[in-house]
Amino acid sequence: MIKLLLTLFVLQAISVSTYASSHLQGSNTRLGSYSIEAKSTTISGISSGAFMATQMEIAFSRTIFGAGTIAGGIYGCAEGSSQTAQTTCMALPKNIQVPKYINQAKKLAESGQIDDLKYLADHRLYIFAGTKDTLVNPLGSTKLKEFYKDFVDAINIQLTNQVEAVHGFPTLEYGNPCNVQTTPWIINCGFDTAGEILKTMYGELQPRGEAVKSHLHQFSQEEFATSDSSLYASGWIYVPSACEQGESCKLHVALHGCAMNPDSIKDQFVLHAGYNEWAETNQIIILYPQAEKIRATNPYGCWDWYGYTGKNYATRNGPQMIALKMMIDRVSSQHSAPSASKKRQCCMAD
């Protein structure tokens, strides 16, 4: 875990609903498979989840067709070093020389460690940076846009960096005041970040509706985990009724940030980030993988964007990268799909 954050990510007593409290134990249900539209899989994340979303979208650009980042930064920035992560990437992105990272990505593609970068050409990107963020310097998001412009049509890159928000996931009406930077790292800014991301990914959408709690399910992540992948026992998936019934749907993966996994904020992110309301009226499945807290290497449940799972962390061979790709493939009926004789449902009992 990045040392700079150790004094900031202090767990506090927070109020959560009875529903939340009843959904925190590990699940033994199996992640299900659905009919996912071609080229509709996209991903987004906040903070460490933002860096991971960028890694996934670049490494698996033939499978993932767009990314949204909140308080993120340039691909490969940390170069496997927590020290570089907290200095160059988080505090001093002015020192980032973008051509260096463009060349590094090209070398990874040439060696087959990530997908060919030509597949990024028609992807859609939404990049958010709050002007008051003192944990991840907003300039890092500008550097990320500059990086992407070498591979993606500039018209497909949206940078939002004028909202007076601190570090956190901005929502329409849930979380801390927009100027309060602390747990649960969700901030009420009157700004619908989830909606802006999904509209950037998919174009015109039906208006946001009401999320249905019974459409949010836990599933076991253990079958996707290895000893070094740092995955929580379970994750969540939001499945609108039409998708449950077999209609063709889109898939979006939403990644939490540091100190935002169930041990820290229970299920506040999956319930209140704002994705589910848009998913319900637009036939979008939202997959919420969860990272695990490990005292020695990952005490705040961050996604790996600086190498604590090994040197391949940002490539197709990274332990967490592999796990997330397997989840995407399962949901998309491309990996261990259930037999046709089994009733379609979110999560299937083992």
C-alpha cells in the first residue's frame, strides 16, 4: 500500500443500511452468464480502480471498448514502484513525460503482453478530475488524455476537470459534502459521474430510473482468485430483469478505490455510486469486483496499479488482470458458461 495514504485511509464508524449489513458475508453462489451485446463491454473506476480500469482497457482492448476514470492517471505510470506511484503519479504528474509511456505501451504490445494498440482507435474515454483533489493531482488526468490521443480519436475522449470536488466518487445526492475528503470516498456534488460515464460509453440513453435492490446479487470470487491476486471472497453484480430473462444487454465493470471494499465501506459503493439507476432503464449489467485487504501487501484493499501482485501487474498476465478478464468472460458467456438445460439466473448454486 502506498505509504502516503496510510494516515489518510483511517476507518471510521459509518452508517449503513440493514440491507447492507446483511450482504457482507462471503457468497458461495457462482457468477452467471448472460447475452452481452458485441462490443458493449466497458469499464470504469475511482482512484486505484481508475488506474486498473485503464490497465484493463489497454491490455484487453479487443474485449473492452471504453473506460471511465475518476482520479486516475497514465498507463504504466508507477513502473512497478510504490514510491513512483506516490510521487510522480499522484503528487507530481508535471514530471511525467508522456512519450515515454506511449513508447512503453508500444513495446508491451509488440511483445504480446497487451493487445495490439490499434484496437483502441474507436474506443470511448471519460476522464474525471476534481479541482480540489489533494490525493491524486488532477494534472495526472490531463496527462492520461494526452497519452490516449496517440491511439484514440480525440473526439472520443472527454475530459471533465472543472468540478470543484475533492478526492472521491461524485454523485448526485449521496456521500460526504463535495469538499470533504474522507471515507467512504463517495461525495455528494450534485454531479452524476456514473451517468456521464455510461452516456460516454454508450451514447444516448433512457433517463435514469430507480434501482431495484433485488437485482443486486453477491457472487463468489474464489474461483477466479489465486494466492497472489488479492481478491475479496465475493463481489456483486446488478442485473436488470430484461437481462435476467435472456435479452441482449450491455456490460459495464465498476471498480472501487482504496479503502472502498466491503471491509471499509460495506456495500455503499455498489448501492450508491449511481450506476444501478442507469442500468435498470438501459439494459446494462454492472459488475462490481472487489479487491481484498492483505495486511502485508495491500492493507486498504487497493487494486494493483504499482506492482504488489508481481511484475506483470499491468499486462494480460497480471494476477488481478487475469481474474477480472475471467469474470468478464463468464458474464459474457465466453468462459465456463452454464449448460442450456440450466435455468438462467444471476448466480448459480455450486
